[in-house]
Amino acid sequence: MLLLPLLSLSALWGFVLNLTMGDAQSLLRANTLYRTLGVTSTDLGLQLQAERVRSAEALTTRELTEALGSQRARTDRSVGELRQAVTEAGDAIGEDLRLPVGTLTSALDRLGSIRADIDNGLSSRLNGLNEYNGILDSIFALYDHLVTVSDLAILQQASSLQAMGMAREYIAREHALVIGALTDRRLIQPEAAAFTEYAASRKFLHARGLAGLDVPLRRPYEQVFASAAFQEFAIMEARITKTGAPPPDAADWNETIDKLASQLDGHGLTASEELASRTSEAATSTVVKISIAGGVGLIAVLASIIISVRFGRRLAAELGGLRAAAVELSERRLPDLVERLRKGEDVDVRKEAKAIKVSGSAEITDVARAFASVQRTAVTAAVGQAALRRGIGQVFLNLARRKQGLLHRQLALLDGMQRRTHDPDRLEELFRLDHLTTRMRRHAESLMVLSGSAPGRAWRKPVPVIDIVRAAVAEVEDYTRVTVESMPISAFDGGAAADLTHLVAELVENATIYSPPDTMVRVRGDQVSNGYAIEIEDKGLGLPAADYATFNRLLAHSPEFDLADSDRLGMFVVATLAERHGIKVLLRRSPFGGTTAIVLVPRELVTEQTALTAGDGGEEMAALPSRTRKKALAVVTSGTHAGLPRRVRQAKPAPRLKEASPEPPKEPAERSPDEVRDLFSAFQRGTQRAREDASEEGP
């Protein structure tokens, strides 16, 4: 609590110090840039202007004079000085200057090719002058970025001087055009248009710059604008703009331009020196202010630290005790309480929500009481939620038991109706209703599983694996799409048989639902080192890897059933049944594109029965749903039995018997409706006796 104000005060002091120091650094940086890049770039601009004038003469006469060569040498020296200044400026050239400096350097690299085009006569007069204009534009763009001071007054004066310097450049461009035109006594139309544009830009920049300068810097320019040289230049400039022809007297033009350029260059240099001096003075003043403000601020920060440390130690000890109590509550007491409630233990709210005992200031004790109140609220809410979950589970259990009772009565009625019905079509409809009731019974058992209750069906003796798998398949709607492959003879503990049947049925039904209706679902099993593995494989579209990981986490660690997540009801049931018996269930992608569910039954639930055959369960097996056998018989088609061809007597007799038989064998007569009725009645009586025997023995 005390550290935050101290940090805030220190940060504020550092921010103010950095802000003012930044102002001083920007002023000092601006002075450094002026002494290096500013001076050398100004000299380079003057040399380029002079070379441009000489080049204009050469572009007109197509003669390379000694004066042009001498001027090019001076320009090259100025370029070298600028490159050296860039190196000396070093860190003063920040990110804001790297682009304009790079642009100017690239433009200067093109100076050789510009001269070559002029010497070889490949460039027109206006194009050649525009090439020089582009280099000078790069220099003035650099000037714009050199003005980086935070002092508003200095920034305004620097911008105004920049405008005056650019106006001086437009006078030089006018001079270069006129010098070339004086040689051949004409200005072509593009050159005249360019001259007019230069004149308009010069007037605008002079007006803008003069308006922004203060009195000491503006007065010399006002004297220049009032001089006879400038007035004569303005008259000649207006005449050229109006007529589009060069002045008649070249000597008057050159003399006027020389006087005006000399005055403007001198005043520009003086103004730049004055502005640099102001910048240096402002930087010195800022440094002094920084020293005073920084010293006073540092004293205040140190005093605050000393006072805060004195009170902070006592407060830290009090907060440490409160923290220890809060950590014990959040990391030990509340998690233990939630775990006990999850296991179904009864919890006394008053006993568990003990008061937090701490000593210290009034604020600390108030916080401790608030924590105690939060603790009581959390404990009460946890107990209430546990009671709510138990109540919901009891509701599930009661509804499931009532539903089971009704379903058992419905099954009994169906059995009676099946015994009294001899119509094959009616028997088929009753059979479908019987199958639907069996599936409803499994859903009722799912409610019992979610409520935490154990199933009502159990067997004393081990149950063969094949019977459990067949019973599970019989409880699935699309059981005809399920193929049960051969399985090694083995059996599971009778106490887990009902849950295993339910678990496998849920997985098989899920495979039939999420696979195309014209594909088969295969169920196979095998003995493994850790127990017995049952695989259910479909040929659906499969799932993304992330979904497989999510479902496998749910199946590995059965969570509490979330009423809002009813779409995964079957997965919650499978996870609960698997956790109850230590069964591992894993979902993965099938090599054929679908999903494979692997059920690994632990070894302690597997019973070795080498002499046991499929369906050989005696009275214990009769307790499993008799509908398993009914569905197996329901798939018997005409001419086959259990998928095998039905043998017809004398269909293929031996040769000797065929010779001895004087007459061909007669085709067997078709059964009459009465015979079919008697056959189904006998079948119903047999299944009824098996069901009655199972009910008499009981679980």
C-alpha cells in the first residue's frame, strides 16, 4: 500500500525530469545538427545552385566551359564535406533523420549521371535543370527535419526561416532558366510555364516567412524587399511572366540577381546564427531548471521513502498475518471442504466457518472480518450446492425407479400379447415395441447411474463376454448394423455384468448414430496382458484430434454431471460406469476413417473359463434379457439359418443313391399358416419359461 504511492511519486519525478531533460536534449541536438548537417548542407545548396546556372549555359550552347568544370569541383568538395558531417553527427541523427539523409545521399549519388547526360547532349535544358532541382528539394526536405526543438517560439522562427530559404531557391531557379534563355534569346512554352510557377511560389513563401518572423529577424528582410535591387527584380520577373520572353538586357538581369542573392544569402546566414544562439541559450536555461527541479524532487522522494519505511514495517507484519490466514483458507480449508462435500460427507457450517484471528490496525481487523464473512458464504454455498446435487440425484433415482417399474409391467403385458397373438405381422410389431421398451429401460438405468446409484441387476456367477456383448447390441436401435466378431472365450464378474452391458451399449449406439446408415459397426474382443479389451469400430467421419483429447479426458476422470451439458449424457454415463469398476475407455481415430472405442476391463474383473462356450451360461445367463436371443433368431432369413445355408434333403444325392432312386425327390411342401403359428407359439413359450426361471432365481 505504501510502495505504490512511492513508486508513483518516483515515476512522476522521473517523468518530469525526463521530459525537461528531453527538451534540453532536443535543443542541444538541434544545435549539433545545425553545426554539422546544417552548415554543410547550406554550402552544398549554394554550390549546386551555382552549378545549375553553369549547366543551363552548357545545355543551351552545348559547350563545356572551364568555369563549369571549376564549379563542379567545388560542388564535389561540398558533397564530401556533407558526407563527413553525416559521419560526425553520429547518434544525433535519429530515426526521424535517417530517411531524409538517406534520400539526399541517394540523390547525390545520381549527380554523376546527371552531369554525363549534360556533357553528352542527352538532356534538354528544362530536364537538366529539373534534375538539379530534385537534389535541392532533398536538401530542403532535410532542413525540415533538422528543426526538432520542443520550444514553440524557436520552432516557429526556424520554420519561417526555412520558408525564406526556399523562396531564395525559387529565385535561383528563375535565374537558371533566364541564363539559358539569354543565350538563344527565347523561352519555350514549358520553360515559361515553369518560370511562372517559380515566381508564384516565391511570392507565397516570402509572404509566409515574413509573417512568421519576429522583429529582430524580420527587419533585415524588410530592408531587402524595400531595396532598389529587389524592386528591379520584381519588375523584370513580372515582365517575363507576362511576355514569356527573357529580359532584353542580360547584364541588367545578372547584376540585379547578383545583388539580390548576395543580400538574401547574407541575411539568411545571420538569421541562422541568431537562431542557433537562441537555441543554445534555451538549452542552458532548461538544464538549470532541470537541476533545480530534479534536486527538489529527489529530496521529496527520499523523505517520502524514509517516512514510508517507518510505517511500512508494522503494516507489512499485520498484512503478513492476514495473508497467511487467507492462504490457509483458500489453499487448504476450502478445497478440503469441497472434496468432503463431493464425497457425500455431512458438513457443519458453524464448525467449518471458523473466524479468522489476526491482530493489527482497525483496517486489518475489518478485512479479517470480511474474509470470515466470505468464508461463511462460500461454505454455505458449497453445502447448498452439494445438497442440491444430492436432491437432483435423488430425483433422477426416483424417476428412474418409477420408470423401471412401468417398463417391467409393460414388458409383462407385451409377453402376454405375444403369447396370445398368432399373426406374424402382429408379432413383428409387438417385437419392435418390445425392443423399444428394452431401450427405454436402458435410458432409465442411465438416470440411476447419473444419480450415483448402483444397478438393480447382478449375478453371482461370471457372465460370458459374448453374452454381455450380445445383450448390449440387443439394446441398440440399429442392432442389425452391428457385427459381433469372434471373441476368445472368457467371462466377467457377475457383479459388474450389468454395468458392462450398459457401457458397451452406450458406445455401440454412439457408433451407429454417428456413422452412415449403410455401414457396419464391428465389435471384437481379445485377451490382453492387463485384462480384456473390447473394440467398437465404426466407419463414420471421425473427429478432430482436439475433440478426441477432450472426450478422453472426460472418460479418464469422471466429472460431476453438468445439467447444462446434456448433449454429452452418454459420455457422462460411460465415464461414471468406467470409474466405478476401474475400466479404461479410450477413443481414437480408426485406420479406416471412423472412430474406434477401446474398453479395457481390468484383470480383476476377468475370469478364465477355458471350457465355457458362447451362450453357455445356464440359469445365470437366463437373467440377461431374453430379447438377445429373440433378436438373434429374428435375423433368420428364408433358406438360411444364422447366416448359414439351410440343407435340403436329396438336393445333391450320391451317384449310387441317385441311380437307385427310380423317381426324383419331391420338393418339401410349404408350411401352412397353422404350422407357422404353432412354430412361433412354441418359440414364445420357450422364451417365457426362460424369463420365468430367471425371475424366480432373482439377482
